[in-house]
Amino acid sequence: MTVLYNFDKPIERVGTNCTKWDLMEPAFGVPASDGIPMWVADMDFEAPDVLQEATKSLIEKANYGYFTGEPEMKDAVAWWMETRHGWSPDPRHMFSTAGLGNAIAICIQTFTDPGDEVIIFTPVYHEFTKKIVNADRVVKESPLVIDADGLYRMDLDALGKSLSGKEKMLLFCSPHNPAGRVWTVEEQKALAAFCIRHDLILVSDEIHHDLTFPGQTHVPMPVAAPEVAERLVMLTSSSKTFNTAGSRLGTVTVPGADLRQRFGHALKALNLQANLLGCVLTCAAYSPRGAEWVDQLTRYLDGNRSAFLDAVAQIPGLRPMPMQATYLAWVDFTNTGMEMSEILRRVRNDARIAPSVGDEFGSGGEMFLRFNIGTTRARINTAISRLQDAFSDLQ
């Protein structure tokens, strides 16, 4: 029997050590008492029953010692990827990390040397740049271009002409954060061919893989371009889909024997292992009951997407990019004719909304703001009304 989930149900997150709510005022000056946090990629929905039951079962055992559940977790990952995405990864090729931010950092440390260049398509998830810089590597930006449909496209010809020879790795975000772009098979095959041609390791961060909208299909890189397998590192996690980032567990799948040996050696050197709660939650999430919840979630998010984008598009000077996936709306404020300082004053002070600032995502993001729509419909409608009021003089 299918359970119907109520995504309109508000939950209290203020004062719970929730980054999204409790750090909003220190970071942006927007008080949680009346503010709307639309920055951190974290949803405001109650955890599904299947996760709650798994956690209660863990508590009832009253034992948090060493455990043997990692193989079962890897099998659950393999089942999910095959049934949901048509990809059949080998559990023997999987490694566990303390989340995918940790996985990205380890990939950079393992497969590149200080001074090497790492390619990213900007604007993109801001942690890519932070991880590269923190490791004393060099960020190589390849600006995305906007096509006639208002969607981002990779410009591989321009990237090829700009190569210095110091590039060793390419970090790819699929589906794309912040713009919610679902890359086609053809685009991924072209990227794979580029990496093969230029001897680049391709690290594909696919954490938003489940969060696609009706009519869109996310195709994992090893399915789209199996020819790149020997130089591919896949990053996946249930954390974005099920809002379990606090459990700090990511899966790194490395199909190529050489890269797999190098990555495994790096993990052994760090003595990094899976954690108990992360494994329990992943096993529970990657199940038929978890699939039912995700199907209902994406339908609800699609309603948020339609409401938010349609309304924002009616505000003069604001242009939202079409969303194909994720719960992150990417809005261009260029045509307001305002400086970003004035835009932020209106959004933060007048509308009392805290979005992510576009320049954090690299070149091309300077006049954008990213809005997290992973919240209740009522809160989305309030945010819409406040934005309309904040820019009402542009009518």
C-alpha cells in the first residue's frame, strides 16, 4: 500500500543546529524569525517513514560499535542505480567517503599534484573551486554559454583552444548545480571524447541524479559514455535526494583498475571508512519504499518549480533559467539595471530572503542568485510575494 506524504507539513528547524536556518542571520543578516532561507541545498521536508523506522531500529539495538553493514549498503546503491538509472555498477568498485565534498577533495589529492590545473564549467557548485584552491591546485574555468532556449551548453571547442597542458582532471556536475541542467547523452559523449583526447581524468559528481522533473531523464556518465570508463570516477550519494547530508556518507565508484587501485590506496592511507548511521540510512533510502517517496517528492518539487519560475518571470528585469532537475532555481537579475549590492539589499532586507550569491559559482554567475525551492508551497508563495513587492517599482 502506497503511503501519501504531506510535503506541505511545516517542520520546525530553527534552533536545531540546522545550518540552513540557524546560520542565516549570521551569514546574511536575515533573521530566522521572519526570514526565508533559500541558500544551502537542504530541504525543509520531514524525513520519510522508511528512514525514521531504520533510525529507530538502530536506536533500539542500543549498540553503536564496529559494524559489518557496508557490503549491504553497497548492494543497495547498486540496486538503486540499476532500477532507477539503468546503470549496473559493481559493488566491488565502490568506496565510501565522508560525503561527496570529502570525495572531491580526495580525488584532487589522489589524481593531481600541486600546481596542476583542474577544469570546471562555470558557473558551477562553489565547493569545486574551494576544494581545488585548498589543495594548492589551479582552477581552470571553462565558461558555459547560454543557448537560444536559455539553457547552458558546454563550449568544448573554446576549452580545447585554451588548454595549457597542465590540466590533469575535469570536475563535472551532472545534473548541473546551480542551473538544474540535465545533460544529454550526446553532450556527455562529447565530453568523454574530449577527456580521452586530452588525457584527463573525469570526475562526475552526480549527487542530484534522482531529482529530475517530468519529461527529463538523467543518464549516468558510464551509461552515456562507457568508452570513458578507464578514466572515470563516479560520485553519488543518497544524501541530496533524502536530505541526509548530516550522515556524511558518499559513494565513489571507480570502474578502471588503475584509478581504483590509486583511490583505494589513498583511503587506506587516511584510514577512512563508512559510518554506521550513513550505511543504515542509505540502505533504507535505496529501497522500494524510498523510491515511492522520491516519486512523490519530485512531483511536489515540480509544482514548486512551476509556481516559482512562472512568477519570477513576470517580475520585470528578472529572468529565471529553465529548470530540468534539482530544487535550485537560477535567476538572472542583469536586466534590472541594478548593481548586485542593490539587488541584495532588496532581496535580503526588503524581501527577507537569503539566496546564494551567484559570483560564488564562478565566471558567468555575477548577476545571478540561486534560490532553494525545496520547501513548503506556502513558503514558496510567500517568497514570490515578497520578491514581487521588493521589485514592484520596476513594473
